Amino acid sequence: MSTDPFVVVGADAAGLSAASKFRRAAPDREVIVFEKGQWISYAYCGMPYFIEGRVDQLSKLLSLSPEEADERGIDLRRGHEVTGVDPKAGTVSIEADGKTFDQPYSDLLIATGGRATTGPFDVREVDGAFTLHNMDAAAAIDAYIADPEEYDFGRVDDTPVDRERVARNADLAAPETAAIVGGGYVGVEMAEALRGRGLDVHLFQRSEHVLSPFGEAVGQRVETELAEQGVTVHTNTPVDALVGNDRIEAVAFEGRELAVDLALVGVGIRPNTELLAETGVDLGADGAIRVDDYGRTTLPDMYAAGDCATATHTVTGEEAWFPLGLTANRGGRAIGSTVAGELTPVGEIAGTAVVKAFDQECGRVGIVDEAEATDAGFEPVSTTITAGSRSGYYPGAADTDVTLVADRETGRLLGGSIVGPDRAAVRIDTLSTALEAGMTVAEVERLDLAYAPPFSPVWDPILVAAKVLNGRLE
Ligand SMILES: Cc1cc2nc3c(=O)[nH]c(=O)nc-3n(C[C@H](O)[C@H](O)[C@H](O)COP(=O)(O)OP(=O)(O)OC[C@H]3O[C@@H](n4cnc5c(N)ncnc54)[C@H](O)[C@@H]3O)c2cc1C
């Protein structure tokens, strides 16, 4: 066995999960984690709640500190960008402090994540225009929203934040009107955050409904909720341009302009794979690094996990790409075990996702879109029901919409979605488990789900939906 270290590129969810697990499983072996930035082990998922003000300090979104990584025996090198990989030599090239050097590896994990795409918009050039895909951006947006004389620098204490960028944004006059370009989950979460900070918010979605991967029932309910909460929702409305020279002035769409002084572009992300451009490694779904069931790439001793890697879809068994937090943590941890000597699968992915839209909780899993199910070779049948979240007489009971999609021939559950104000989101985990088990709708209907008036009606909304869909299948 090579005595060279296990080298990890990227020090967030996937990279540090792998390094931590590896050190626990193989305490005598060396692991080096190269991170190009200064931030490590941060929760992107918490950024909208920091901006909203629900989380008072950015440091609360940080998990493992550099000191704790050191205590775990992880050789963490911040400010070290990996600029190339030579798989034949088994080395990576690194740039740090203006110098370049090569580092041999025994095994290599690429955990470089993804980056925000900006479509046709040049977000960097204009003050007041942002994407939200790093902690410095979250801090900058938060500072920009505050009145210059009221911004509290204590919100970013104990972090390696770009203080110059924060200070520059804090100095600018506070915005009053915001345009969010993109009605995905980041756009919806940010609509709530910006409303919470008192802005007049316009949300633009190019397709028919917001949260399109969650399906129509969820999109419609969320659009109503957004409107009730004072967000102006523009569906079927692609934004053509951000307008402004030094500072954002307007967004252009449908031949007209809306004056805004904040624009947030949330139109998607792309996997970071450029590092491997010369290596000949296979790329797969959505340009992510193709991996097998153990996170192994098509090159020897090279693994990939997290937002930069593909995964296997639970329902179709095909390659898929879902850049989500658990996938990154779980994949990294499994690869840490495998590299330490215990072959461990990274697990499949059903695309389970939840999002809060003001008072509505939304969840989705598997295949929700019938056209996608047809493309995958199924004959989809679906139903959407509305049922109570608790016994009708118990305070807090609320309408919950459940959509289930199944295959007509086999009766197999393919996916579903849920939306409602009363603990709807967590119910999606029942469907996720059913998908993992390959259950039919009839089997879901017979599940022994818990009942007591404060928690659920006798027939949980999932069971009601399964009963109705099963009737249609029969
Ligand atoms: C606003 C927002 C909200 C989100 N909310 C949720 C949610 O609610 N639920 C959920 O499941 N997921 C959510 N996500 C997604 C989740 O945050 C990601 O799936 C997760 O962070 C992926 O972890 P990762 O380790 O693969 O990549 P990343 O977190 O992107 O980390 C990659 C690291 O690699 C470093 N790196 C890149 N290239 C190099 C290089 N060449 N050399 C050295 N270092 C390099 C980067 O600097 C970075 O630190 C959200 C994301 C965003 C942006």
C-alpha cells in the first residue's frame, strides 16, 4: 500500500466528512485537505435564515473549526487551491501564497462542490446584484440590506468573512425593492428572507410555477402563499437583463423595466469539474463527475462526492445529479470508510427535498413529473388529494395536499410531493423510505402509520393519497 496521504480537495460537507471518517477509521494514516478559500464546514442551507435575521450571527452556520479539524488529526490547508491533477503520477498541483507545488496522493477525493450559474446576467459588475452561493455573499447581502448607520459588524464576528466587501455593502443606501430571478428553492427562501427584512419583493419564474421540481400542486399553493405574504410573483416571466451601471437600477422583462435596488439571481448551479479537464475522467449527468456505487471515478484511486459528483437514482437506477446536503455528507463519509479499507456504498438518491415558504412546508421525492416518468419508461398514474394534518377537532389541523405518482403496470410508487402548513414537510420522509424499499402503492396504503389526534388523523394524508391512487390503479 502507498504511504502517500489521502488527499481531499474541498473542505465542506463532502470533503470534511470524508477526512473525519477516514481519520477515525485509520488513525495512523495521513489525510490532507486542501481548501482554496478560508471558510470550512459551513452551512449554505442556513444563509437565507441569517439574511432574514432569524440567525443572529454568521458564525452560527459554521460547524467544524480549523482547530477541531486539527484535533481530529486532519491536516487542513486553507488558502490552497488545487489547480491540476496528474492521475498517472498520482499527484495534485497546488497554488498557495503565490507558490506552486505538487503533492503525491495514495487516494484522491474531489469534493469541489458547485457554483452558482448566472445565465446571461453579469452579477459581479453591479452593486446590489448578487448570487447566493458562498458565505461572503450572504454577509454582503445582509450588510447591503441594512441602513448604513445601523449595520452591526458583530453579525460577522468570529468568521473569516471578506470584511472589505461587507463594509462596502454596508455603506450603500439600503434597498427598498428586490427582484429575485428564479423561483427555485433558494429564490423562494430568499423571498421570505427579504420580505422579513421589510423589502418589496418581486419573484420572477420563467416557467408556469415556482418550485417546479415539486410539481404543480405545491407550486400553486406556494404562489398563493407568497402573494398573501406580499410577494409579487411573476410566473411565465423570464427576466431578460439586469439594468444598471454601478448599481442595480432595474430588471428588464417582457419589453418593460421594473425599478429595483437589489437583484438576486438564483437560476441554478453547475458542478466544479474544471480541475479535471486534462485528466480524461468521465463526466456524467449535468456535467458532474461520474462515479460508481462507491464514489469511485473512472480513474484509479480517484473518488468524487457531493455537488460535483453524480449519484444513482433510487427509482430509475440511472445516473442523476442532485446537489443536496445529505448526499454530500453521506457520500464523503462512505468514501472515508472505503479509503480506510472498508468498502462502503455511497447510497442512492431519491431527490428528497423540503423547503419552507412562509407558513407553507413543501416536500418532494422521486419522480413527480409525469413526463419525466414516461421518459424513464414508466406509465405514470397520479393523484392529488387534500386531507387534514391532524384529527379535525384538534386545534392546528390544516389542509395538506399530497400528490403521488405510480407506475400503472407494476403499481410501484415512483414519487410524490406534499404541501401544507402543519408539519407537512417531514411527512415526505415516509415516501422517501417507501421509494427506497421499492414499495407499491398498495403496500404504502397498508403502512402502519402513527395516529393520535394532536399528530395525525386516523388516516394520515399519505395513506389517504395511497388509497385514492390505488383505487385508480385497480
Ligand atoms: C442558499 C443555499 C441553500 C441550500 N439549502 C439546502 C437545504 O436546505 N438542503 C439541502 O440538502 N441542501 C441545501 N443546499 C445545498 C448544500 O449546501 C450543498 O449540497 C452542499 O454544500 C454541498 O457540499 P459539497 O461539500 O459537495 O460542496 P461545497 O459546499 O460547495 O464545498 C466545496 C468546497 O470546495 C472548495 N474548492 C472548490 N474548488 C477547489 C479547488 N480547486 N481547490 C481547493 N478547494 C476547492 C470550495 O471553496 C468549497 O469550500 C443549499 C445551497 C445553497 C447555496
